[in-house]
Amino acid sequence: MNIEEAKEQYRDEWILAEVVTTDALNRPIEVRVIIHSKNRDDVYEQLEHVGENQHVMTLYTGEIPEKGYAVAFYGRT
């Protein structure tokens, strides 16, 4: 499915998806949803099971915070 279809199907959720195809600038075009959840931690936990050579992305399909708010993300290596 493409990114817009994933956003529409999983509104207000976090998504972990495998990137299937990209454009010439390496931007994702088509993805395969691995997991989706209202809870961000569910998606981040699943990241531990992603293969070394697997090209994945995470995204949030909810409303972006208003100007003046800060958002913090964390990552694991």
C-alpha cells in the first residue's frame, strides 16, 4: 500500500512499516505495515525484531502538535 493509504486506514496511530519501493530520492512510495497501534511503545518494541537489512520507517498519523509545543523522540541502536 502507499503511504497515504496507510495514513487513511490507521488514523491517529503509530505505524512501523517495511519500505517496499522508493523514488529516485529514496523517499518511500510503497510500504508493508508491520504493526500499527495507538500506543507508540508497541511500535518501538517491534523495532527490536526488525532485521539488519530490512528498510523500515515509523510514522504517526495523528494531528501534529500546534506551534509552540515541543516533541521529543528517542531511539535505540
